[in-house]
Amino acid sequence: MPWFKEHPMELLIIKTGTAYLRVKPEGFFTVGLDKASVFPMDKLDHVQTLEKKARAQGFSDVRIKKLILTERDL
């Protein structure tokens, strides 16, 4: 049985309004969920720093969300 059938994978993501942020060296970009940057839970401090930077750059309603991924058979 795959690891995530028993233990969902948790990842961090940054949301702004109804969009998500993609973090690139040249800055932040609003994208859909499928293109958003995701981070492991142990990078929370880094993600909080990115959240503050996004706010400082004028992005509104910026917040950190936790994605919980599970695998299921169709």
C-alpha cells in the first residue's frame, strides 16, 4: 500500500484572493492551483517570509494554506 494512502501528504501554498502564487527568482505571479509553488511543511518559516514579501509588493488577501493530498483509486 502506498505511503500516502495511510498518511496524507501535507504541503504549504500561498493564496492571494482566489488565485495562488508562483514564486520565481524574478518575483511573484498569480496562477491557478495547478501552477502554484508548493513547499514542504518544514519550510513554514520561509513561506511566512514569502507571504510578508507578497503583501509588501501589493498582493491583497495573502494567506498561507495547507494542501492535504491523498491517493484514492478511481
